[in-house]
Amino acid sequence: MSDQNRDTPPIQRVIHRQRLPAPRRTWLANRLKESAVALLIAFSANAPGLFARQAWASTTDSSLPSPRALRPLLQIAADEKLPLIVFFSLKGCAWCERLRREQLLGMLPGIAARGIQLIEFDMQDTRHFDETPALVNERQAATTASKTIQSPISSSQSAAALAQQLKVRVAPTVVFLGPQGEIAERLVGYNSPDFYSAYLDERIEQARAALAKQR
């Protein structure tokens, strides 16, 4: 191959060998480029998982809801017979970050669509909860305005106090709460990434069954 051909792009070498007129070569080169773009678009349409993962990584918020109130959430759990899922974490906890990123953030939309609340508390956060209805969302405010729940855990003054009351000693830990306390077996640690979502769904069903029995 001559030095001239070696430095010529493959598409141009093909056109050059065909000895086409200059206008025809330009037209053919443009068509080949358009075909390459069309193939790339077709590939992206047939591989949504790859592109969805990239989009998720770049656009999704990296945090879970972390409300400053507890009692309104427990009231909703009691009224709607749906568990309150609390993810206890610690700042700087690598396993907490993995669980949040690899599992909980991706599951959050589906859980919320079922009307279930999934929140995160720092188990060392000693700031007092603010139970003022005006400071929670409309769903919680409407529920709290007419009722005041009384339960063994509703008196916890902070996330740290709630963790202590529930004897949560390891991060990450996910608990399933109803107005009277835990209503399903908790998930401690993050040892089984491949099966975690199945375990979480199993606990949700346990919690819902327990709430259905409560009056």
C-alpha cells in the first residue's frame, strides 16, 4: 500500500479505488456517514438497558427522602395499612452507600407507586424531629391535622433515639415499621446484592400482612 493510501481513511480509499467523479465521491461519502449514524441509533434503540444505566448514573439524585418528622409517617402507615420502611445509615459508611446506590434508589419509584414510604435516617442524627404539620408534605399534613397517633415509637425525639429504641446497632439496617413498632424481620447489612430486592419484597409482604391484622 502506498504512503498516500495508508494515510487515507478507509471510506475514502474505497471511493478512490472506484475512480468515481468528485461530485459522486462526495455524495457517496455523505451517504455512508448517514448510514453509520443510522446504525448507531438502531443499536441504541435495541439496547435500552445500557443507555438507561448511563442515564440513571448521570441524572438520578443520590439521596433518599430523609424527613424531619416521624409521627405523621407512622399515622399514614396506620391509616393506609402500609409499612414505613426506614433505612438506617451512617455517614462515611461504604456499605450504606452501596446499598443506597445499587438497590434502594432503583427500587424507590416502584415502592412509592405502591403507596409505601421508604426513608433514610442517619442513626447518629440527634437533631430533634419537628412534627409541625406545616413542615411535612400535604399528604402527611392532612393526616396529622385530625389525628395524633400514640405508639411505643412515636415518642422518639430524633433519628438517633429511634435507632436506640429499636436497638439498631449496625449500619446499614432496614426496618419495617407500623404504629406499634417493627412488623417484619429487619434486613441487617448488605451481604447478598443479587437477592436483596427479593428479600425486601418478602419483608414488605410480611409487614403488610401484619398491618392487615391490626385494628
